Amino acid sequence: MAAWTTSDIPDQSGRTAVITGANSGIGYVTARELARRGARTILACRSEERGSAAVARLLTEVPGAHAEFGRLDLGDLASVRKFAAAYEDTRLDLLINNAGVMALPFRRTADGFETQFGVNHLGHFALTGLLLPRLLEAPGARIVTVSSGLHVLGNIDIGDLNGERSYRRWIAYGRSKTANLLFVHELARRLAATGADTVAAAAHPGYASTNLQTAGPRMENRRVAERVVALGNRIIAQSAEAGALPTLYAATAPGVRPDWFTGPGGLGLRGAPAPSWRAKWTRNDVAGERLWAASEDLTGVRYDALKS
């Protein structure tokens, strides 16, 4: 069987997609390729300057595309609510929870959450819950959350979700990516319980060359670490174009099932989309329920649409 590529993306005409963190990297490629197939794409980004520049670039690369910028700061729940409110009357077929931060020094979001947990998980948990009514109205809608193979670095600590007792940047990153997978697992279970045909799935890019890896070292002015990471990006990593393929597959390929985890086939680092291994703790029903309850309490967002 031939490897799956962007040429295999089905026609997306008439569909609307929200992609978080779409101003660069795999988020931008995801938005561009969905637009190329006819989708209306909303590039949800924290920076208006970078987001608007990305839209302009996309329209240059895909003339006639329907693409627009939406301001969204996942580290600020007020921004998440404002963004979602602006699309209350908009058809929504695809939500790509792509944005993320990696291995940052300990910081807090506007709402007081540890930044990696707050942005990577809680911001997307809140956004998905607020947009869910629109997604449930669209036949065959999908929610794709981008996790990482590095979720294996740590299971969540339900008693210390914000890393206040102990914080190690890479462990915190792994825990936030485990939270992504537990969220997808529990969301898929709840969608099935209501009979919804909305598919919640996960993807990861393998080792893709983006600015995600260098942000942490740059924030702390750790120049040696930044250079080492940049070198790895050049020598080992696959391109952002290739890294976006698992996300695009999960979002558009026929037959994608709830709670699937798609990544690169080549040892999980590079290659065409394929089923990805995941730690057994990411399919733990009890942990999923406990994280869900904690996330509702922390964000104040309730998934009323999934309650019988």
C-alpha cells in the first residue's frame, strides 16, 4: 500500500476547521492543506501579528483559499471564552487542538496554572467544551488533539497537576501530553455514550523541526542548549510538512476511529502516518474520569452537551 500523503486528503469543500497554533510549524501546514482541499480555515493564534502574517502567506500559497485569523490565547481562559463566543453561529466540522509549549521553566498562565499543563491541556479542554455544541451539529465532525511520543516521560499526578510540589520541565511536558491522550480517551467514551458520530482522536508529529523545541532554551537564554536543539532539528528531524501528516490523516482520512493515536510509522519519529504506540496509562478509564472532573473544576467549563 502506498504511503498516505496530502494528495489523499478528501475534498473539504463546505467544511470549517479551527486550528490552534496555526501561525507556524505543523499547525500552519495543517491549515494550509485543509484550505487547499476547500475547507474554510480559521487560524487560531495568540499573536495577531504572526497570525495575520500566516493568513497572508497561506493566501499567497493557496490563491482563492478561505482563511482567516482568530485571536486565541490558550493560557488565558477569558481569551478562550471570547474566541469561542465569536463562533457560536459558525458551522464547525474540524477542531485541531495543535498549539503547545515544550519544556519551559516554571511559569503560570493568566489563571494561575502551570504553563505547560495550562496551555497544552486545560486551554484545549476549555476550548473543546465551548465549541462542542457546534461540532455535534456537524455530521461527521472530528476533534484532533496533538499529543507527543514524549507522553511516556510521565503519567499525570492528579494530586499535583500544576507541578507545585515538584517541577521538572520535561516531566511536566510529558504529563501534559499524557493529559492530552487521557482527554481524548475520555471524550471519545463520552461521545459514544451519547450516540454522537463526532470522532475524537489524537496524533503526534514524531520528531519534526519546528520552533517548539527551541522556545524553552531561548526563554532562559540557554544558548548552548538552543544550539544543540537547533542542530538536532537540522540533522535528525523531519520537516514540518511531514510532521503535519499524522494530524491531517486523523482529521480527514476515511475510517479513523475514536481514540486512535496516529503518528509517523518509522519508529514513531518520522515517516508516513501509522498507528502509534501509547502508554497503557493513557487508556485508564478511572484516570480519565478524574482528570476530566479536575479539568471542569479548574476551567469552569462543563460539557453539558454530553450529559444525558
